[in-house]
Amino acid sequence: MDDKARKERNKYMREWRSKNKDKVKAAQDRYWEKKSSGKEASIC
């Protein structure tokens, strides 16, 4: 990916994240829930 395309994508994602804070938080919560549940299963 060239530099201009990467900058445009980053700009778009930055704007999207600022408009959709609830979706970003939900995705992060799901990620950490899955990650923590996987660790508990492997420890036992």
C-alpha cells in the first residue's frame, strides 16, 4: 500500500472511531473477554 492510501485509510478510521465510540468499546470488550476466557481454560 502506498503512503497516500495508508494516510487516507488512517484518516477515515480515525473519523469512524470518533463517530462510533460505542462500537469500538464493544469490540474491545469482546476481544478482552475472549482473551481472558481462553487464558483461564488453558491454565486449568
